[in-house]
Amino acid sequence: MTSVFKIEQNIPLPDRVHGPNRVYPFNALGIGDSFFVPHQKPSIGSAMDAYQKRHGVKLTRRQEGTGTRVWRTA
């Protein structure tokens, strides 16, 4: 049986990226602050959910033009 995956060797493992705040600036938001994410990224919703659960904050998002705006509400 032939595998559809090519086995490769000596490929270095990249550094680990921890959590959604590496991509999105959730930790910099004060209540009422917002940031814009151009071209709706599918990961924004799951990143928001994970951050809210870990940090006990409230975030919301709305479509805005060609992207999404995220606000901290509490």
C-alpha cells in the first residue's frame, strides 16, 4: 500500500506559539477598546472563546466592511 504522505527527515521543529494573544492583541484591550481584523479569519471566534475562558473577560465581534472588529465589553 502506498502512502499519500511523503516522509521527510531533518526538518527542524519551529518554536511553539502559545495562545491566541500571540496573533490577536486581546491582552492589550481595556474595556471599550477594539481592534480590526482584516478579511475575516476563521480562527478569531475560537481564539476569542479560549481567551475569555482563561481570563474571565467578555469579548464581542461584528462584521465591519472587509473584516471583523473585536471589542472588550467587560
